[in-house]
Amino acid sequence: MNQESRIRLERVGKSFSAPAGAERGTAVLADVSLELASGEFVCLLGPSGCGKSTILNLIAGFERADSGEILLDGRAIRGPGPERGMVFQQPTLFPWLSVRDNITFGPRLAGQAPARYLPESERYLRLMGLQDFASHMPWQLSGGMRQRVALARAWLPNPEILLMDEPFGALDAQTRLAMQELLNEVWQTTKTTVLFVTHDVDEALFLADRILLMSARPARIRQELVVPFARPRDPEEMVTDSAYGKIKRDILHGVREEAAKALVPEPA
Ligand SMILES: Nc1ncnc2c1ncn2[C@@H]1O[C@H](COP(=O)(O)OP(=O)(O)OP(=O)(O)O)[C@@H](O)[C@H]1O
Ligand SMILES: [Mg+2]
């Protein structure tokens, strides 16, 4: 990798012990090594249960690895930090706070003066198309709008690294496409380093500079693919590119092969 790497996982292993009543724990990550360069957008694909969210939780500092190293700018990650933001599959908004108060929750909790964060939060409200909904409550919004609030909230503190766990997984196809385009636009202006988990190959091809495909559990990185399409990307143009079909087929093949392995019961 030419650019300096922000995040580095070096032979990371992670198991979870057996919960009460269960016989065996789960070996989730076997030997995962990956790097994120500064400003890079990387998508992580893999079968359900292979450990994608676990990787995000490790980088976020919510979980500790059993073996190997997880480095941020060359230093071991020991816990959560403000330079790493997370967006979950469900928007997890505070139901009793307005859209604006949800978005500004972090800086307000940190005791920042409104003059410091309000101009930027108004910018995100506009970027996310929420300027007319700033005083609405979460229950007055559609699912896609709620996810836009969650995105704005994660982006407002200007994290250096955004960890996104299937953020558009619960949205309908049209809203999802609109959100992908929006994310792409905002990312072009901020150049935040992003690690984005998805099950959707088209989504990964539209968003990512690089795609990492994980194997079935216990997981390692099975395949890496540099997405060759120039930016800015147009989803309609991309799917008619002569290279698109073959690349999509290659990834789908890998995803389906690993998903089939994941469905075979582990030996007793
Ligand atoms: N805190 C935890 N305690 C015990 N087991 C856990 C914990 N977190 C994850 N696991 C187990 O680790 C495995 C991987 O979970 P993870 O959520 O990382 O998968 P995933 O790849 O994100 O799956 P999906 O695509 O369905 O979201 C699963 O078997 C899960 O049960
Ligand atoms: Mg997950």
C-alpha cells in the first residue's frame, strides 16, 4: 500500500466463550490481517456470522482481540476513541430528542459551546436533506431519514475513521440507492477513512475503493479486490461498463461459496 495505513490488523484471532448452558464457545476470527489507508473506502463482505461486526467492534475498541495486533497509526487500540465513529444497521436515535438534538448529541455531551458545533450541524442537516426536519422527532421520520440522522450524527464530530455496519441493510431498494449516492458525495468532500460492512455486492462495487471478502468462520480474508471504476461514479453507467459483470460474478462466486460453507454444521 503506497499511502500511510491508518488501521492495521495483524493476524488477529478472536473467540467468544460459551454462554451459560451452551457447550462450546465460538472461534470467530482465525487469522485476520488487513489495512486501511488514509482516506480509503473499504467494503467488507462475507457470510452471515463470519465475524464482520466483530472486526468493527475490535477496531472501535468495544472488544479486545485474543491474539494478533490492532493498530491505529501504529499504536495499539485499547478502547473506544473520538477519532473512530460507528454507524449501526439500526439508526439507534434517542426517541426523546429532535433531529437536531440527536445530531449534536456528542458535542453537547462533551460540553462544547453551541457556536462551535451548530454551523457544522446545519451543514450536515443540509447535506442530508434534513433542513426542514430539524425540529421533528425520530418517530415522525421515515426509515431512510432516520438513517440519515444517524449518519450526520456520526459524521459531525469529524471522525478520522468511520465504521459502518450494514447501515442501509434495512432500507428499501430505492432509498438504499439514494443513500449510497449521498454517502458517496459526502465521502468525496470529507475523505474520511471508511470500513463499510455489507451483504450487497452492487453496493460494495459502487462505494468501495477496495473490497475484502471474508471466509466462513473461523474467518480470514479470503480475497481482496481493487475496484477499477473511476470516480465520480454513476450507478447507471457503472452497471453498463463491460468489466462490471465479470467482477460482480467473481465476488458473488466467492460470497456464495463461503455462505455454503457457513451453512454446514461444525464438527462436534
Ligand atoms: N459478544 C459476543 N458474545 C458471544 N458471541 C458473540 C459475540 N459477538 C459475536 N458473537 C458470535 O460471533 C460470531 C460472529 O458474529 P458477528 O456479529 O461478528 O457476525 P457478522 O459477520 O457480523 O454476521 P451478520 O452478517 O449476520 O451480521 C457469531 O457466531 C456470534 O454469535
Ligand atoms: Mg454483523
